[in-house]
Amino acid sequence: MEAYSSPFLQSPLIEQLGQTATTKAAKNILNGTFLSNPSLASETNEFIQQLQKPQQLINKSDNNEECKIEESTHYWRKKREKNNSSMSSRHIGTYKALTFNNIKTLKMVNNIANTAFKIGEPLERWTYDLDVSLLKKPNKFRPSELRTVGTLEADSNQQASLHFSKRMMHQNILNMAIPPSQYAKKGNRAVEAAIVKVLFYDYLRLTKRNGAFITMDLRHPVTSLYVQRLGVSANVTKCMIKTICRMKHYIRTAYGGSDWSYIGTNENHYKDQSKAMERHPPCLSQSAV
């Protein structure tokens, strides 16, 4: 709930940026022409200045919005068929089979996903999520001790993986726009990233300098600005954030699947901090996982 107290979700920034931060004001922040607002804290204005595009990327165009059929084919052939696909029961094996026996149909599926990301509007099917609760440790059954994994629609997840995990990170590693401590490399361990974080705090404390460590999800306007400053197009970002904002979450445990769903805050109702319960027709099998 602390995220709702962020200056970016309060007036006047929320009116200027919206939930997806793809407005004219957002573009001004990214290109460094956004005027400081005296009604905002000096720290907020300084943070906004740091959100402009890195010098290495300022004259480069945004990453390609299109997933080529060759990229799609390569992705699906590497996926494991035993993985659970999504609420719609579109199994990964189906996509995998298309790469061998029906490329024309795969092209059609790929073009539909491409269109959604190009116009910044997710498919309705993508806004249904199945949350599966798994044991983190043996005999630890309390809800707070479980690990919940959301299974998104496979084709939406494939596009997001391409735009955010592959293209964005690859572009910024090549242009040295982000420090090596901010991305995973083969052979590195999580403990090394934790050490970097501790050293970062020590450095701030000893030098008495300002700094911030932020954790946030993709519904936050700051996250949108951050990925856009690293080369992701506004429409791709908008599509991903709208998908998450509109997500209807169903829950599955060993006892079966829920008929009820819960939703988060819609992108058009940012001030509503409550969790809404929404009734939907049963659509899950009651068989145990």
C-alpha cells in the first residue's frame, strides 16, 4: 500500500503522467525538458531529472515493436511442453507444434500479439491470471509461508520476454547504459548482487550522499518511465501495464481452483486503494494440482 503514497500517484503528477506514463509530460521527462514543479519536493524534482534518457541512448530510436516470426519460432521450440500455459488452457505444446507443422497459423497468432503491443492495447484473454500457491518449505502451510506463482497467457509472456528481458537489456548492455551490477550474467550468483547492494548503502552512509533503493511493480508510472528511458517504446510499455492493471486473479491450491477472482487498481482509478472482489462464471477445473 505504500506505493500509493508515491508523488507519481498523487496530484499533480498523476494527472500529467497517468498510470502508464505515456503522455506528452512523460516524453518531456525522458528528453530532459520537463520543468520543475515548485509544488513538489526538491527530492522529487531531482529524481525526475534523473529519469531522462541516458546520453548513450538519447539519439537512438526506440527498440523494434515487432516480434519476427523467426524469433517466435525460436522461442517456442525452446519452451518445455510440461509448463502450465494459462487460464485459457492454450497449452505451450500447441504453440510448439505450430512451429513444425503449421507456420501460417503461427504467423497469424504472432501478428495478433504484435498488433496488441504496437497499439498499446492488450487482448482481453491476457487479463486473466491463474495464481498457483506452492510450498516454499516442507510442512509450511500458512498462506504467508506459501509462494504464489502467476501463470500469464503464454503469447503475452513471450512478447514481454522479448521486449523487456531480451531487447531492452541487450541494448543497454551493449551501450553501457546500466551498470553491470544491475543485470544477470552467466556464472554470477544472487549473493553477489546482495553484496553490491550492501556496499552501495555503506558508500552512501560514509560519504553522506543521497540515494534510493526502489522496488516497484509494472503498474507504477515510474517503472514505465524507467523502461522507456532504456529503449522500450511507449506502446509496448502501455500494453504491458494495462495488462497487469486489468488483471483478474484466480487462485488454485491443492483443493482446486476458485470461482471468484480479485482485481487490483484499474489504470483509470488510481486513487482507489481497496481490493475489489469480482464475480465471474466458473472456468477452472476443480481437480487438484
